[in-house]
Amino acid sequence: MTFGNRKVSVLVVVAVLLTVATGRAHHAILAKFDDKKPLTITGVVTLLDWRNPHAHIFINVKGNCGAATAARGTAAAPCTANTVQNWAAELESPIALQQGGWGKESLQPGDTVTVKGMAARNGSRQLWADTVTKGGKTLFTINDAPPPLPPSPRPTPRWADNKPRLGPPAGGTGYWGYPSVTYLAEAGSNVQVDKSGLLKNIVDAPKVAPMQPWALQLYKQRQTRFLQDDPEFLSCKPPGGPRQFQQPPGVQFVEDKERQRIFVLMGSGNNNYRIIYTDGRAQKGLVRGDDDNPLYFGRSVGKWDGDTFVVDTTGFNEDFWFTNGGLPHTDKLRLVEKFTRTDLDTLKYEVTIDDLGAYTRQWSTGWSMRWVAGQDMPRHYCQDNRP
């Protein structure tokens, strides 16, 4: 075999693994990887794929067929000391990695690395990278702490009419990020949930919200499948409902005073946006949609109640998950959201869920978001490295 053919062969292996490794967009980690199957590999970097939804390191591992056997749980394949297998180690998103100070130049082809993590559930040559080390140095650590608060609260920025600004102060830039809660559960439910919306204990499912029996069964099924069926991750469906305020990349508000509307720009999904009308129009959301009702976000009309912006939204379809964790909803869903900027750095979000198709009564919850000043919102595209 010539050198050129060997090079082509390596590229083919990488392409095949890329198809397997990134066949779905940013996902709950346990949907793809098994935390009961720890795995360690050491090898030579062939490629660092620095794209959303998750970065990947492709690594040639020599004479380590045992790792592949352990990952697959199958009988050992013929293997010698010279056998080379190409593995894909999956990392957090480039957005999160860059916030930790890392970049696409942090690793180069030819570098030797050791990756410790968990094996793929489907037995393919993939693992989630809990740690990556090179020459004794740990790489790709994550810093997900919100920016520090000032010693004393800064006043809420306001427009000339004294209404609070939902976006940046005059002449400034920034966005809302770092939600204090990344799942949806009724206030006071006291359940343990991870950042993807997975319950720590499935027996807590009935406590999450007052679900009807069919909705509870569907929710439990989604949970026991580790959220593998999430349409945002499988098909890049937009994050409608409260979910847009639970995503790490955050949101921006653009207030169009002249046309009496507010745009909510989302860093998640595929940089989707939502429109909230403030011109006093009637609420007439249509499930089938119209020119100002974009289906996944419903038709939103808003008004100010003192310093709180109150938004009424109806007309949702059922083709998306309206929260991390997979709580069901129907086309009867109606949301009343309240946005209160208590100071420059804090946005209080409250939501009441009214969907008697899936729940036995109305219920409410809320959380807060932090202002990230002087930065543009991160741009996440869920299809960046999908095949």
C-alpha cells in the first residue's frame, strides 16, 4: 500500500467515525455514553474537530484492542501490537471550552494524549472525555462560573419613558446567560435533576409537575431513555417555551420601540429568534401558524405591569420539547411569562404553565439569569458538524 493510499484510508476512518460520533446534535451526555463503563485510551491525535455542538478529538490508538472489546462487550477481535484503531473523544461545546481559555490550537495532530471518560452505549469507538492530558498537563477544563457580581447592586437601566431595558444599557453590549436552573419543575417540588434535565431518581417523576397519567408515563419513558428522543438534538427543532431560557448560550432582547415588538434572540438551537408584540393586539395564537406565529414559539403578546414585562403565549405545536428533561405538552399549552430586571445584572424569570391536555392544573416556577456585559451572545449552530 502506498503512503497516499494510507492517508486516504485514515481520512475514510475519520469520516466514518465523525458520522457515528456526531450523528445527533448537542445532547444529554448520558443519552450517548454509559457512566457505568469507565474507559481510558492513550494515542496520537489525528484531528481536532472544533465545531458545535461538541468538539471531538480523533485519536489513533495502537495495540489497545482490549479497550474496544471492553467498550463493545464483545468477543476479542484479532489484534497485534501494531494494530491501530481510530477513536473519537467527545468534549464539551467549543463555546464552553473557549470560555475556559481553550482553542482549536490547543492540540495538534501528532500530539500524544491520554483520555479518561466513559464508553459509548452503542459500543462504537467513542468515549466522553472527562479528562484529557498531554505531557502531564490537563487540557480542556471548563469554567462555567457566572461573572462576579459587583459589591452592591447596580441600578436597572431604563428607557426615556422609565420602562426597564431588557437589553443592554444605552451604548452598551451584552446578553443574558448562566440560568440558575436548567430544568422545569413546579416550585417547591424538591427533586434532584442534572443540568440536562435528567432526574437523579426516576421515582421522583410524579413530583416534578402535576402530570396527567399519560403525560407521566411519557415523561418517565423519555427519562429512562436518557433523553435520547429529544427532537432538538435529533432534528434541530427550536427550543420553544421556557427552554430558550435554560440553554447555556443565553439570550438577547432587542426592543424595537418604533414597531412595538421585542425580538428574543437565542444563542442555542440554530440561533433562532422569537417575536413578542407590544402593540396591544389580541391574543389569537393558531396551532397551524400564520405570518406572526412561528409555530415553535407560539404567538406572544406582552405588556408592562409596573417594572415587570408580562407575556402571554399560545399557539404551540407539539413537535418540540418545551423544556430540558422532556416534560410533555399539547397544543393546548398556554404560557404566562414574567420578566423582571431587578437590577442591571439580574433578570428574574417566572412562568405559569396552563395545559389541561397534559396537566391536571396550572402550575408555576421560575429562576434567574445573569447579565454578561461587554460580550456578544455565543453563536451555537446545532448542525455544524452533523453528517
